[in-house]
Amino acid sequence: MNPLLGAEQAVLGAVLLDPGQLAHLDWLAPDHFDRPVHRSLFAALRKLRSDDHPALSADGPVPLSWVTDAVDEAGRHVRGLTVVYAHTLISACPRSAHAPVYGRMVLEGAIHRTVAQHAIRLHQVARADALRGEVKGALRSADVLAGVLRDLARRWGTEPRPVARTTAPVAAPAMPPVRADQVAEDERFLLAVLAEQPRAVEEVVDWLRPGDFADPAHGGLYRCLGALHHRGEPIDRITLLWETQRRGLLADGTLSGEHLTALCDGVGSGSAEWLGERVMRSSLAHTAAASARAVRALAEDEALVPGRLINYALHALGPLDEVRARWETANGTPAPNPPPPTPVPDGPPPARVHVALARSTPRPVPPASVRPGSAPAPSASKPPSRGHI
């Protein structure tokens, strides 16, 4: 059986067995369930609780109406749900008192699923922006993903902070940049302008980096131009050829003398700033797509616990943040103001405490759960242990 499916069935079966378990699941939402029928049934159970269903205050056996009314309410929003399936859920629950632990498993699956969905969305928007030569959509989607990660961290009960993964994940193969021919043409044109107009290097050197070039040979040549400019040395075909030799770009085959000559003899009139922004725009879209692929790979790693997944994903967005900061410098756009700090109440939020307790508090093992129609055994109360929270 799929572990996530088993957890969803178990938490629903626990609530059907013992309506009082809903009081320990306030932090669990219907949309945390993967299957639509489970989402509808959990929403129905919460609605019955808010409507003060008689089963919540019944002394003795849980009335059968708790199950039938929940099925009827959920059946208004989803097809195919029957009382037979409700009893299947009850049979799938080993212990009703373990409902918070089952709920935590459902929340963990929801976190992985949500991160993967938003990463896929960022990748799609970044590729679409690359086709249109834009960046706004990718930046907006990246902000949404970062906000989702911070919200999921609060739901899970941890602090969101970027952390580098110590072991490299299995990443998807890198995709070539969209409109590769146009991108390469822009890069060649920019390098020709910088070689012909050495002073134009000052227009781009503060925010354009060698890594922004899709072609490593172009990035290496731009690094040589920047080095000559930094040392205050003249820039022409001969000095540039010498610098590329000193940096080993000719020996390792990254560049050839013929390639360099073709670039230097190209059309050298144009705006370096305008061409640099085009290269930067392509770099930003490409970086956004690469970050999205990295986050998706993390989300699809079922071995990662949510806290690490969130922090690793935030770190994977770091390269995009760095390129974005330079893009805003190039366009004179002020960086967005950081969100105001959230006031810290006296003690952690109740929902956060419940999630933490579900992860760390040992619970007494009650007798075998009873089915509707028989008297449920009262569970012993035990003060929560905070030693591992």
C-alpha cells in the first residue's frame, strides 16, 4: 500500500471511530489530503463538528449517524462515496488515538506535493518568459514559491532558513536555453561591441557576470575583458588574445584564435547596456528554470522530512535571488521591501504546538478501537513532553 494513502485512510477512520479526535487535528485542512474523496469527507467531518453533531456529546457508543451523516454531507461535493467505503476507512485505522500522528503524515505528503506543484509552475512560467524575452512572470512565480515555503514552514512548526544540502541530490539534466540561437547572437554582438568600444565595459561591468552567458566560451571571453578593464590595460584583439592564453582558454579548447578574431572583427557599433540587459534577461529566465528544477527534485525525494525540504528549497532559490538583485541594479529598480516581521506572541501558536506534539509526544496505547455502535474506551490523559520539540 502507498504510505500516504494509508495515512489518509487511517486519519479519516480514526475520526469516524472517535469524533473527539477532531479536537487534536485543528491544524489539518481538507486540502492537505491528496484524494478528492478524502478531502470532501474530512471537510464534512469538520462541518458536522462545527454544527455540534450529537455524536460529539454522546455518552457511550458512537451513534451510527456520525458515519452516515458524514457520508451524506461529503456526497454533496464528490461522487462515488458510500457508507461501505467509510467502513473501509474505519478498518484501515489501527488505533484511533494515533490520529494526530496519521494527520502529521498527511501534512508531510501535502508539503511535498505543494512544493512540487509550485516548482513546476515556476519552471513553466520561466520557460514562457524566455520565449517572450520577459522576466516579470518568473520573478512573480518565484516570489509565490518563496512565500509558500515560508507558510509551509510555519504550518510544520519550524523556522524557514536557507540551508545547503550536504549531499548532492539527483538533479534533472540541464535544459538548453530557450531561443538558443538568438541568445548566442546577443552574446556575440555584446562581446563585439565591448572589444570595439573598450569604454563600454563600464556600462555593464557592475552587474553583468561571466556566468550570465549561456555559452561558456562567451563567458570566458567576457571575464578576460573584465580583467583587462580592471587592470586599466588597453583592450584590442592582441591584448585580448594574450589574456585568453594566460587564463588557459586556448589550451583547454574553450576558445580558439579564429573564434576570437571573428568576434573582434564583427560589427562593433551598438549599445552595450541594451545588449547586456538582453543577456541578463535570458540569464534570469534560465536561472529561474534551473532553480525550479532543483526544487522539484527535492520535493520528489520522499526521504526528505518537510523541515529539510523547505530549507533546502529556499537555498535552491538563492542563485535566482542573486541574479535578480543584479537585474534590479541594471534597471535601476529598487529591491522590494522585506515583509514586516511577524509579532511573536507569548509562546508558540497552538496549531504549531499540536503539530510538534504529534511528532514527539508518546501517547498511551488504548485498547483496540471499537466500531460505531459499541462504547468507545476512554483514553487516559498524559501531560505532553516537550523534551524533543
